[in-house]
Amino acid sequence: MNTPENLKYTESHEWVRVEADGTLTVGITDHAQELLGDIVFLELPEAGRTVAAKEECATVESVKAASDIYAPVAGEIIASNEDAVGAPESINADAYAAWLFKIKPANAADVGALMDAKAYEAAVG
């Protein structure tokens, strides 16, 4: 399982990268894309939307199932990856390059509550 050490993770299989400006880039983990199989459709949140932590804000559909994607922290969506919408299979090719959305956290300290790579690997077994 590919679990980069420089990222944070959620129990619901999102990865989170803290950017230099304090914003967060969010995608789904390599483990999640493996479980889903071939991804064929993405529905991503619009910029400007305010979300609560753990709120459903996106959907990933594969040939096997649809899966909700959750906001890792409360904040404002500032961008969605339109390139990934046009090529959802890019998530299967490289789950950590194909981000889904970016969020400006309401409270930067909330990121500290997310799992590190070792905790995520332990959680998924």
C-alpha cells in the first residue's frame, strides 16, 4: 500500500496535503482507489461552498460502486480539480497526484487531529 509520509489521512480514506499558504489539498488514498476499482465519474464541490468537518462534499463513482468523499476539516472550498473530472481514471493511475478539491480550513489546528501515515496504515490493516 502506497501511503506517503508527508500527508495526513482520514478514517474515510481521504489524504490531505498542507500547502505553504495553509490551504489543504484533498484526494482519495491509494487504498481507496484500489477498493473502488476503475473510477468512471467524479462530482466535486463548487468553489465558495462552506463545509463542516466530515460533511459529504464529493462523490466518486467506479464500475463497482459510488462512494462519498468527506471534508477532512471545516472550511471553505477554494478549488476543484476539473482536470480530474474530465479524466477520472487519473485517480487510478496516481491517487496522490490526482487531487479532488482544495479547502481553506476554518481552524488550521484541526489538521493536527488527522492521522499520520503510520496511523492510517494501522487503521486499514
